[in-house]
Amino acid sequence: MGLLGDTTHALSTLTSTWTGVFTAVGIFIATVVLLNVFRQLVFRNSPHEPPLVFHWVPFIGSTISYGMDPYTFFFACREKYGDVFTFILLGKKTTVCLGTKGNDFILNGKLKDVNAEEIYSPLTTPVFGKDVVYDCPNAKLMEQKKFVKYGLTTSALRGHVTLIAQEVRQFFDKDAPHKKFASTSGTVDIPPTMAELTIYTASRSLQGKEVREKFDSTFADLYHDLDMGFTPINFMLPWAPLPQNRRRDAAQKKMADTYLSIIKQRREESKEKSETREEDMIWNLMQCTYKDGGPIPDREIAHIMIALLMAGQHSSSSTISWILLRLASRPDIQEDLLAELKSNLGRNPDGSVKDITFDDFSRLPLHAQVVKETLRIHAPIHSILRAVKQPMPVEGTPYIIPTSHSLLATPGVSARSSEYFSEPLHWEPHRWDDKVSSKHAHLAPKHLNTTSDSDEKEDYGYGLVSKGAASPYLPFGAGRHRCIGEQFAYLQLQTILATLVKDFKFSNLDGGSQVVGTDYSSLFSQPMRPAVVRWERRAEKAGASAA
């Protein structure tokens, strides 16, 4: 009994001790929370700083509510605090500037005032690799953008259409090796399927035949591992020994080694063979030199190729997924798109609709509008961050943003604002019609110019681009960091769309019009998974009377 009694006493003492520890910790946390609330209620911000969003827990601040649904958070804050406010994001004061003026203030900020590299380098460098994109001075990045524009000229884009359409047909062919579409109908989880497809379309068009041939379905898994490096926690802890970071690093090395092996082989091949080989982006980068006269090191070429692949795939993967999910809920738009193809592409001898070419795009306005409307509601990037390098007065306000803050622009808020778009969350491509029908007249964009052709342009080192941020529609950003791949993105998305609509119908499993929610857990917005729809092949000789 003595031993039993001693054991019972020891357990009682241990329980009491741990209870005391938990109680002390609870009291400490409660005290910290109360002091944080007291400080916010009693000690107001400087009148020269924007209002601070109320939060319970220091350091965490509004991180969770922002991360779960940024747009709901932004609109709620706008209603309470106005267009300029500050919230705590993982311990950092982050000032949001909404509206077209806010977009212009941040996206067209001068290099001496705002800096993107400091924000994004910890996140992107482990994914892309060293000495490219945000892991180099801005002037060098501008040169790298200029090198990459080789694949974005009109002549290059003209050839990309055929290559992308071929990849789509092969992927969806009944006899494709993966057998995913071997039947006449079935179901498909859209996001992972489009992720794999756009790896193939982007690699074949932007990177060349040799690179594409090294990619197979297992490469989609490798790419996914690399993509997981874009988790928000890696803004702060990119070096953390997390499982996804180990997979990220292994994938980055394997992809870089793949490109390096191609470069090495090309440097060793005979002159005769090099003259007969297809000219592609690797070939182009091997010929380029920086302004100081130095060539691009092979490893930098590999890292640029990784960045280019992700730029050509990531946003397009998300956007084409949203397009197909939206179409599955709108069979009427699918039929409108098919009618547009029948009217403008012409017929093959067997009665089927001809494949799309570069010259056809100007005759397919609804295809462009489907892409445009999808990007309006489902912009891949919801937040654009900049570090503040010197105090910045916000025009029209008493606020001066200090260097201890980050700045955040979110063009998606303007694109979802009823100030510019009636029923802003209603997906309706016909709102962009040149002559909006009476049925859709109430949805037409309000008093705005959504193009930037007339805006002032500036050459930041890679060709003239629009500085304009006055439009509420800015899915590709503005200023020196404006995405140079806008034309390619529209081309890739419209080509995939036209090729699929010609041969397939898509519908929701329940036949309804509901669309899945948005997953904001990554740096890029994407559909919640799984997002399964039903597909059905159109009658043979699509476009003939049977279609």
C-alpha cells in the first residue's frame, strides 16, 4: 500500500503542478490580450498614421481573418476605416490603400520609395533559384525581363497558338497514354488536371520542344512540390525544415539540373546540329549578354527558365480552372462560344470546326470576354506588397506611411466594387459586349475605361509598358513590375478555351449553377479542391449539324 500511496501522491503533485503551469500561461495570455486591447482603445495612433484595424492578439493581429478571405476582410475594413488603413500581418504593420488611387500610389511608386525585392525574395528565391527575379538588383531584373520578351513577340505568339492547341488535343485525346479521357463522358477534378495541362502548354510554347519532351505526368508532381514553396509562412520562415520545404528544395534542384543538362549538351554539340535545331528560349538566353558585356551564367539561365515556366503556368492554371468551373454552371455561355467558333473559324472538309489560329482572335470577342470576366472576379493574386523605403505622404489624406510599414495594393477590390460593376460578383461575360443587349444592359461597366492603351507609357528597361493604374481592372498589375506575359496569358487561355469548347460540354454534377469557393491558403488564389465536373464529348464532326 505504501508504494501505491507514494505513486498516487506523486501523480497528484504532478497534476497540481501542470494545472498551475496551464493556469499561469492562461493568465499571461489573457493579460497580454487585455493590455493589447487597452493600448488600442486608450492610446490612439498618430494622426499622421492610418487607422489601425482592431485586433485581439498582438503579433497575430488580423492575419487569420485576412488569410481566410482577403476580399471579405478588405471590404469590411473599407466600410469601417475608409480606403486607407493599417492591419497587423504576422507582426508587421501593413497599410492597405484601396481604389484606383491606392493602386496607382503603390504600383507606380518610385524605386527610392518602395521596394518589391525585400518583400518577395525570401519567398521566391528558394523556388526560382539565386540571382534571378527578386534575388538581384531591380536593374538586373529589368534586363532579364527584356531577355524573356524573345518568346513574347508577335511572331512568337503566332506560333504558340498552334503548339498550345496541339498539346490540348493530345492531352484530351481518347488514346492519350494517361487514358483520363478514353470514354465519351466522365468526371474530372478540374484544378489538378488544368495544372498538368498548362505545364505542357507553357513548356512547349515558351520553352521549346526539347524541354517539353523531358516533361511527363511525374513532372506535374515535381512542379507541385516546387509550387508548395509559395505558402504564406515562407514569407517569414523560408528556411524552416518543414516537409514541404524539403520537397521544394529537392524539386528546385532536379528542375535546375534538367535545364543545366540541356544547356551543357548544347554547348557540346556540333555546329551542324545546332544550326538545324529549333530555336527556343534556352537558345535565346545562351546568346544574351548583360549591359556590362557578360553572358548569362548557365545556372542563371536554368533559374530564369524555372521562373518563366511558373509564370506561364501558375496564373493560367488557376484561371482556366475557374473558366471551366464557371462554364459548367452556364451551358448558355458554352453554346454562345461554340456558335462564335462556327461563325468565324470555318469548316474542315468533314464538317468539323477548324482549329483556332492567331489571326482568329480578333474575330472571337466572346472568348476574350470570358477570360476578362474570369480574371475580374478571380484575379490569381489578391495582394501586392511593397516595403516602404522612406516616409510616403498619401495624397488627399493627412497620412504619411512610415518606413516601419509595408504597403499592400489589391486591385481585385476595385474589380469587385459596385462603384464600377453592377452585381460585381455575378459572372457575366456579356457585360463586356460592344453593344450590350437590353438583357445585360444593367451589368455594363460604369463610367470607366478598362484599357490602358491611352495611358502614359514608360520603358523601365524591357520595353514600353503602361504606367496607368487608373482602371479598376488590373489583373496583371501596373508599373515597372507589370506582368510582361499579359498577351501570352490571354492567348494561352483563349486557345485552350476554344479547343475545349469545340469538342466538349461541361456541367456540374448536380446540374446546378453553384461554383466552388476560393482557396486563399497559397500566395495565389485558386478553386477549392476537389472541384469535380462532368464532361461529355460533343458529337463527332463538332460543328456539323449533329453538334
